[in-house]
Amino acid sequence: MFKQLLLAQRQYRQISALGRRRHAYCQSGLFSASVGSLAHSRTASKRPLCIGRQSYSARLPHRQQQLQPPQRQRHDQSGGEGEGEGEGGSANKACWHCQQQNSPASLLCKNEKCAVIQAVGKGVNYYDVLLAGRPPSFEIDAAELRRNFLRSQQAVHPDSFSQRGQIERRLAEVQSSWINHAYATLKDPLHRAQYLLKLRGMEIGEADQIADPELLMEIMDTREEIEEATTDAQIAAIKARNDANIAAVTTGLASAFGSDALSRARQLTNRLQYLRRVAQAVHVWEPGKPVVISH
Amino acid sequence: MFSIVKQLAPRRLPSATFTKPVAAFVQSRFYHEKVIDHYENPRNMGSLDKHDPTVGTGLVGAPACGDVMRLQIKVDDNGEIVDVKFKTFGCGSAIASSSYITERVRGMNIDDALKIKNTDIAKELCLPPVKLHCSMLAEDAIKSAIKDFRMKRDGALRTA
């Protein structure tokens, strides 16, 4: 999903560059609005009438002025410099259309006459947009998160932007996928914990090793138990035990993050990751078939 | 020119992989045929008796993806690895890396086995960049197994 986000961002930059070039070309006054005058131009055969390709809204008076290039977007989800007291760490962003200063987490320009969709703010974290800028915490109100998510998507979903210009459409795509990613991250306790660790600079990297042999032995034994299980009753027992472990770890994570014990939180996050894999294995288990989980 | 590029970027995969088919190298979802071979026909899968004083057990895990790998080696008095078994719960690349490393260390001296680098494993299996950490896990597994064996042996010598 993150890769799609980057791709959308790259596409948006390419298309927006193309849009700017085309707009400048149309504004350059090298040709008139009649078809015949373009017969000699090389582009005539490919694009017969540039001005005809501008949408109605693009020819409105307030749109005729040169559109400023949009803010250079960086989906800085680490937010190392951006998190804190809401807008404290991240700079206000200027609207690409009317230059009005907006808060970094805003989705639409607050200028009533403008109200265009904004780019994702630099250094903005998921809590700024989906949980009203509250300090990042492990315990969240799931109902509020869902409400804010649905409300945000109503504002930025690309389906509502199908009749708008290219820049707005691209921004809508990027915003919408960013918000989807934010919601998925904050909704799931494991991803939320990993995100919180990332915000505090203690991200679990791919090259990290586990320093806890007891955890590994426990997980190894459980996975082998699942492989050797032959009846549903055995699997149900393993599942019950695993679910209880997951509940205990989630409670532990809440208190660890609450008391800012980050190394303990990191340990518990690792444990939760392994317990989740066990839960996946239990879920896909079928008698007589090898357990294969993909990630 | 190409050799200068190689020196400047020592962590990248060696040049041999650049001549391989693009699909196998670029797409992490399309496993290379060597990885598939190790996955479907794993070599030396199983376990040894961990209480045996000549057996060293290495147990490592990658927290980012939730993989766990166990590598056991049986070492004789000359320091030669006479038997090796592995068990891995993880993705195909992790299973292939551990399967390959068991093939590689069989018959090696433990001092030579310590010198195996993850880049050798990645090069042999043509692992894509996104799966390089699997080969690192295999390298750590063999190091951990040898360390465990040495601790056991030194402990036995002290008590003897």
C-alpha cells in the first residue's frame, strides 16, 4: 500500500509537470483558437486544438492566472520532527491555488472562495489527521477513529473529483490513499504500536535481531505443535491459549506506552508480531495439509 | 567503470545478478527457481538432540516479519561439522536461505563456517533486495549455532 502511495505521488508529479507545460503552451499565444491555423504545426496532427482541451472550469477568469506548482509532497510518516503539539513541529502549508496558509493536517483550503483539496502536509502524522491532532498514544477511541476516517474520505475521495482538474484529481488520489493507510495503521494494535515506535525513533528495522531466546523457543514450539496437530480440538486449544497471550500483550502495550517505557514496548511489539503469525497459522490450518502463511 | 561502481556500493548484490532475467530479480513476488527448489525439496530439514554435548543449536528471529529459524550442527573433535539440520518458519526466501546454508556448511570446519557471508547466500539464490534480510538471518543462525556449541564445549571442559 505504501508503494502505491509513492507511485501515486510520482505519477502526480509527472502529470502535474505535464499539466503545467501544457498550460504554459496554451497560454503562450503561439496559436489562435481556430483549427486551420495549426495545420503547419507538428503538434497539430497529434493535438488539433489545445484550447479546446481545456475544461470549462479551466477557462474561468480566476483560473487563467498561472497556477502555482503545488507543495513538494513528502509523505513523512516518521514525523520525527513533525509530531508533538499538533502544528508545533510541522510548518503551515500554503494552498497551491490561493496561497492561503493552512494547517498542515488540513484536507481542504480554509479560504471559503477557494476550498480546493490540499496536498498531504510535510511532517504530518496519522494522529493529526484522523484523531484531531491529539498526542500519539496507544489507547484510542476506535469509534472516533472510524468516524473521522469516513468523514475525511467523504472530503477527499477521488470519485468526488472526477469533474475537476488534473491537479485536484491527483491530489485527491494521494490524499485518499494516505488516509486509507493511516486508518489501517491506527486501527490494528500491532501496526499502531510499530507506528508509535517509529514516531519515537525506535523503529523495528528489517535487519534487527531478536535478543530474547525464550520467546523464539516458545514460538518455535507452538508452530511445531500446530504442524503436528491432527484434530480441530487440538487447534482450538492452541488458539485459545494464543488469543489469551495476545490480549495480555495488548494490555501490556497500553501500559508500556502510557508510562513511556519504550524498550519494554518494543519487546512487547516483537512478541505481538510473533503471536500474530501463530494466529495466522492457526487460522489457515487444515487437517493433513501443510501450513503456509504468506506475508 | 563498472568495477568502480561495484567498489562504491559494496552492499549491493554482486554483478552476476544483473545479468539474470529481470523478472526473477525485480519482482519479489516471483521467486527464483532456486528458491522454489529449496522450498519444495528442502535439504536437511529436521532436528538433532539439543542435549547432546556435540550439538550446537542456533535460534534466531527477525521481528520485522515474524520469521524464526533454528539451525543445529553436530561437530566432531576436529571442529568439523558432520551433521546439520534446520527448521524455519517464514517466507520462501528464509527457508531457502537456511536450506542452502545447511548444504554449504556440511563438512566445513567451524572456523570456515563463521566466515560465510549473507551476500554469498543472496548471490547464490539470486535473492531480490527486499529479501536480503532473510540471508542475514541464515548467517546469524550459523554464527549462533557455533557460539552455542563453543559455550557448551567450554562449559564441559571447565567442569571436566
